Amino acid sequence: MKPIEFKQQTIVLQKPSSMSDEECSPLAIHQTENGECISCWTATLKERIKFLFTGRIWLWVVSGRAQPPVYVGIETPFKEKHS
């Protein structure tokens, strides 16, 4: 899976200087007033097929000593404007 840009993004977070380009890449996010950071990811065809059969997604979070609250979902958190 890889992060992708999206129209609601408000900032692009850069990788920590201690990590290589192979370990981490920039992350486009939408930052809310509540301090939530929302990103959008895409999967390769191979990843999609594997998910279809396993139904599993693994979430890795690099943080301090505790796991911050996180959410993984397939529904957009943004309300689309209808013309």
C-alpha cells in the first residue's frame, strides 16, 4: 500500500531525517480542527487480491511507548458536494 494525494489534503508531512526513503515517504494529510490527521492510501492489484482472500489489513504506527488512537476504513470521511 502507498499513500496518495487527495483533493482535501491540507499539508504534506515529510519523513523523519533519521529514516531512509525506502523506510518512509512523504504523507499527504487533511488535518482537522480536532487534531485528527486523515490520509488516503491505495493498494496494488496484488494487494487487493490478497485482501479479498484474507480480509486482513495490518496497521503499523511508529510512535513512542503507547499506541495512539487510529482508524482504518474504506469510506471517505469527507462529505461530497452534490451539484
